[in-house]
Amino acid sequence: MRLLDNIIEAARSQPATIVLCEADDPRILAAAQRAQAKGIARIILVGTRHNIEACAQQHGISLDDMTIEDPATSAHLATVEAALLALRAPKGMQPEDAAKQIQDPLCFANMLVHCNLADGSVAGAVYSTADVVRCALQLIGKAPDAELVSSFFLMLMCQPHHPYKGGMIFSDCGLVIDPNAEQLASIAQAAAESARRLLQTEPRVAMLSFSTAGSAHHPAVDKVIKAAQLVKQRCPDLAIDEDIQLDAALVPEIAARKLPNSHVKGQANVLIFPTLEAGNIAYKAAERLGQLTAIGPLLQGLRKPANDLSRGCSSDDIYAVIAITSLQTHSTS
């Protein structure tokens, strides 16, 4: 997986401080130890110290050079609790609510990011996606220039049968259910920037539809066309095709027949799906039938990175997401 190796090397060149809040899970600890030892991130573990140390001992995992923040005893407790109350008081939070919620490791971890005591967070091996995303939105918040927070998967192609080796961005496959044209345009812009950062190449964006160049007429097609036109207005130098079918987006010969004036020319590396339903089905089909490696869902549009994991993730998956999160910190700082 040369692309992933490149991401890891880039993260190693500028390691960020990444906080992990499910630190009594052996998968998390194994990935954290590896990330710390390989120099891709400075790791903060959040949780009950006794439980973390017991898990590490049971599984033969070294905690050397990693910081443990126990919400019950942390020197930062007063700071992050006060910041939580200030942040959520307009939503009705009372001091006793803040004192209770800050003891949740996910909340504590994201408040470390909010208070600039960590650069990014990774969770989801135990917490649900809904909990991870909700907490990130509430406590870290949108980037100042972001219209919305969305998600993407980094899809890696490294098997012998894959037509080419490398990576693609699939968005949005995990968060925004039925974006309108303006939201879809924002998703496409964010995904293009994610491609620049992670694929280390210029994005070639396909706005996917069941139509190519107006071959079908339907409000769902109109939405995709309008979104693509908005992106073109905002990013005139971006290679993007509007209302294009998947085969024309990925196969140059088909693109030449269906869309002779294509800007992407059948070589898309960013696929923008019109709905969450389409995107979620597509990434799972690519993963299970095409044997692509899916990393994510990764979030885009936040003030600072906070990424999700699948609850079925492996230690290798977590290690990869730590590296990506570390790299993302440099595009949001």
C-alpha cells in the first residue's frame, strides 16, 4: 500500500498530538504504541488509568512515552470542565451537567482538542458513529469556512486485479443523508481538498448520477448538475464532470464515447455520490466485492480533525486513521 506508506511518512515528518479515548481496548493500545514508536503522532490516552494499565499489561503493550489523562484525576480537569460549561451553557448546560459529562472519555478527549491541548482525536472502536460525530460537532465544531461537516472514505487499491494501484476518495458515504445542491457542492469541494492532502495529487472529481451529460431528466439529476456548476464557479481550475455515470467516470474509453468534452476523461479519483444511500452501498460493494481497502469514515469540515472508526476495526485500521488524522491537522491549523 504505497499510498498509505506515503501518508505515514508525511505524518512522521510533522507528528501531531492525537488523543484516543477508548484506551482500555487492546486494538487502540496496540495502534497507539505503534504510532508513538514510529513517530507519526504524540499519543494521549484518555480513560481510567487503572483500566488502561491493566489492559496494556494483559496484552504486553508498552505505554512508554504516551500520556494518560484520567478524567477523574487529570490536571486539566478544571480547564476542560470550565470550557465545556462555557461552550454548552447557551444550550442549557448547568455546572452539574458539565461535571458529569466531562467524565465521559469521548467528551474529555474532544475538549482537549477544543482547548488546544491536543491536535486531533480518533474514536469509534467502541463508541457509535452517531456518538462520535455528535460529540465532534458539538465540542470541536465546524471550520470557519465550512458550510457543513461531511465524511469520506479513503479507498485503497492494492490487489493484483485492480486496474491501477493507488487511492480514491468516496464522499459522502457516512454522514449527510440527502444533501441539497448547495450541500453537495460543499461536499465536493471538501472532498477535493481531502484528495489533495491525502492522495498527494490534483483531484479529478466526478459528480455521480444515473445520467451522463443530461442523458436523463429528473430532479435528482438536476441537483447534481446544479451542485457541479456551483463548484465550477467557486473552483474554476478544478477538474470536474457534472452528472456522470460511474463507468464514464472511471473508464477512459467509455468517457470518450459518452462525454467527449470530459474534464476528468475517465480518470476520476474523487467520487461524489448524490445521496448517503448511494455512497454507503457503493463503498461497501467496492470493499466486499472489489476488495478495496476502505479507511473511514473520515470527517471533513471540522475546526480540527476528529475521525471515526468502524467498531469492527483492526489495530492496523486504527494506526492508519491516526496517521491520516495527524496529517489532517496541518490543513486545519
